[in-house]
Amino acid sequence: MTKTVSHWIGGKPVEGASGRFGPVTDPATGAVTTQVPFADGGEVDAAVAAARAAYGSWSTSSLAQRTSILFRFRALLDAHREDIAALITAEHGKVHADALGEVARGLEIVDLACGIPTQLKGELSTQVSQRVDVAAIRQPLGVVAGITPFNFPAMVPMWMFPLAIACGNTFVLKPSEKDPSASVRLAELLTRAGLPDGVLNVLHGDRTAVEALLEHPDVAAVSFVGSTPIARHVHRTASAHGKRVQALGGAKNHMLVLPDADLDAAADAAVSAAYGSAGERCMAVSAVVAVGAVGDDLVQRIRERAEKIIIGPGTDPASEMGPLITAEHRDRVAGYVKGAAEQGAEVVLDGTGHTVEGYEQGHWIGISLLDRVPVTADAYRDEIFGPVLSVLRVDSYEEGLALINASPYGNGTAIFTRDGGAARRFQLEVQAGMVGVNVPIPVPVGYHSFGGWKDSLFGDHHIYGNDGVHFYTRGKAITTRWPDPADAPAGVDLGFPG
Ligand code: NAD
């Protein structure tokens, strides 16, 4: 028996009415556990209308009212970490500890939203001219839509809606149809925390719902996180419909290892960052660039560590890596490993064909490690989004930097070295939005902002942190003159005020 997940509109569950549904699978067993409704245009209208109806009173609610709700939400989220993580594991497949980490990183943004009064304080300059003051304030935009990917079903929605609603907007979230349940749980908790009906709505669906949101006249802004082709399309379409857009796309994250690096630390970092969450992270390291003579030694150390990774269902505390999201995705990842061998790479570890006893129908794939990968190989050029690490060999720092900067993606990157001068050069010269120095996955904390360059982000704003507050508000400058009661009338002056 499968259950059916509901939309969450106007503060309550609403059953899908379009008659179209998609399957949600437990990736560890391959069994369809849940049906997710796919909203049609009428349901999109209803969700946007609920958000619009709530906007008037929410946008004028006091900051104290908003933050008291967010603080209660934070406490509920904290109390429900375990069950939200269990929902994530059941639909995404990642191991429970990783799912708990995802909830913790989402909670960081709720922390930030709880402090929104500080972020919205505005600016004031007094006496810019005789008796004239200038104030700068930031105001909400209206109804904001968020469209999120499968790989962080709780964290990425929380990159968006806590800050958006803290700023006074109302929100329609269209989560991934592959793992939709966590977002509904978050909306339930926010409602329990006292959020007025309609401020956060969750609408399930596929591209039909996305297109309707991108074109909807009552949607003021769109936050998107997902793959590059869809991010590009979302940015173009929503911009053409007059909306503010931030669209975060895919990635190919490189880790440059200089000859002086601590090779054990580099190998630990490469293995953790490449195979954690089965490589289904937009900040996963998928290419290690070994400089000089370190290649053989580094590959050997990576191999020793990677071979020990325990693959199994995310519900088993012994598992370190779970299955992939779908069987089709697993087959696509396997295709890259096979193709790499044909395109000139050395296959050091081949994870294709891996199964887990007792879970034979799960979407399993083992660890793959490719060495001496040519830059022309598909395994290097494309975002694989699976547990496949490519090693490339270069002779110098300059050659490694040029290789990284030639990538169309520019999300995260890292350098491993003991040389502070080289690290400093790298952080200034590399074309990527997030840089790690001896840190393989440099995801900024909540009070900084997250975002890539080039094909990893379309739009001008990174997400969360100060950029998030700026994205979800627009500025207004107010110039005020209050004449002193003793002043004589200024008189008419047609000159340009200097
Ligand atoms: P995806 O692009 O397939 O889907 C993302 C969202 O877009 C989903 O809600 C989906 O329903 C919708 N969508 C899919 N196809 C669409 C279409 N043709 N038209 C309109 N909407 C469509 O991404 P995914 O597979 O769910 O997630 C993995 C991707 O997300 C990877 O490329 C990963 O790098 C990227 N990602 C990026 C970041 C980042 O911060 N840059 C973070 C997480 C994931």
C-alpha cells in the first residue's frame, strides 16, 4: 500500500486534484512507497492566491511577531530532527547521520532568520543638507516561489523560506517530486509554531507547476536550486516575466593538491567529499587535480580509504554510503564509468554492478575511482552526481589553475597545501564562488552567503546570508526635510539642488 502526500496550502493539507501523480521510491529497496500529486495550473493559482491573501497582514506584522514564530519553529525543528531525518532517508536514501547533518545546516538558516531585526535595521544619515535626513529601508517583495532539488529535501528549502518569510514575504515552495515529504513536515511544524495560514505553502509537481509559477503574474521573485540546464531556463523565463530570480545550478568541484600537501589529510578529504551522500551533493568533490609527482601516492591513499567504505541502507547505522535516488540515475552514473575506460581513463575502482544483500532491488552502485582522466572524457566534462571521483595529473600550479578555470562550472573548489602564499594566490585567482583552503567542501555558514560563479549560478544574488536578505527585499531611500519652526519659508528655487 502506498500513501499519498498532500499539498500544504492555506495552512492545511490539500489533496491533489489534477489526477496526475508521480511515484516516490525508497531507494534502498526500490519499492514505491508514496504517490506525489502533480499540480496543474489551477492548483498553482490556488497556492499563489493563498500566499497573496496572506501577504497584506504578514508584510505589516511586527518583527517581534515574526521572530517569536521563528523561534518556536526553531525549537520544534530541533525536537523533530530525528523524524525529519528519517523521512529524508526513506525517500532520498542518504544515511541517517548525513540526513541529520542536513537538518542541522537548514536549522542554521532558521537561526539567521530569528535574528532578522538586526538585518533589517536600515540606515539613517542625518543633516545631509540643512534640516534634511536620508533613511534607507528594505521592504518585502510579495509572493516568492522556491523550486528545490532532490538532493537536500529539507536543507535547500530552508535556505529559502525562513529568510523570505522573516523579511515579510509569503512563499510557495515547489519541492522535488522525488522526495516531497520532508517539506510538508516543515510546513506543518511552522503552522504549529503559529505561522498564519497562507504564509508558507507547499505545492508538489513537475515542470507543469514550475512553468506556471515562472509565468504567474502574482509571483514577484523566484529562488531556484537544481541542475544547470533547468537553472538557465528558470532564470531566462522568470526574468522575461519580470521577476527577480536567483537560479543556482550544477557543479564540477575541483580539489587541487600541491606537492607539499599533507597527503593523508588530502586523501581523507577527497574520499569524504567525493563519496559522502553517494556524490549527490552540489559541493561534492568530483575532480582531484594532482600537481607534480604526488599523483601515484595520492591515488593509492585515496584507493585504500575508498575501498573500506561501507555501502548499505541509510537506516543501518553501520552504513556510510546509501543508494542513488533512482535506478535510471544509477544506470546513468554507471554509463560514465564504462565510458571513461573507453575514453582513455584508468579505472582504479569500478563500482558498477554493486548490490547489497537483502536489498537487491535498491538503486546501488559502489565506489568508482578514475585516474589519468582526459579533460575530453565525458566523466570529466559532465556533472555525474554519483560516487565517481576523477583524478587528473598536471605538472604545475599554473596548469592546475588553468584547468579549473576552464570549467564551465564555478561552484566550489579547494586547494590542499602547506604553503600560505600559494593558497592566497589560489583564492584570488580561481574562478569559483566558494573556495576552501585545506577544506574540501567550503559551504559557507548561514551568516555568509552560498553561491557559485559561471554556469553554477544565474542571477546576481547568492543565497542566504546578507545576499539572501537583499534578494528577498528591495531598498527604498527616503529623504525628509522638517523645517525648524523658526525658519522663514525657503521660497521658489528652480536651480538643481547641489
Ligand atoms: P533538477 O534540475 O532536475 O530539478 C530541480 C527542480 O526543478 C525540481 O523541483 C524539479 O521538479 C524541477 N524541474 C526538473 N525539470 C524541470 C523542467 N524541465 N522544467 C521545469 N522544472 C523542472 O535537479 P535535481 O536532479 O533535483 O537536483 C540535482 C541537481 O541540483 C544537481 O545538478 C546539483 O548540482 C544541483 N544542486 C545545486 C545546488 C547549488 O547550490 N548550486 C544545490 C543542490 C543541488
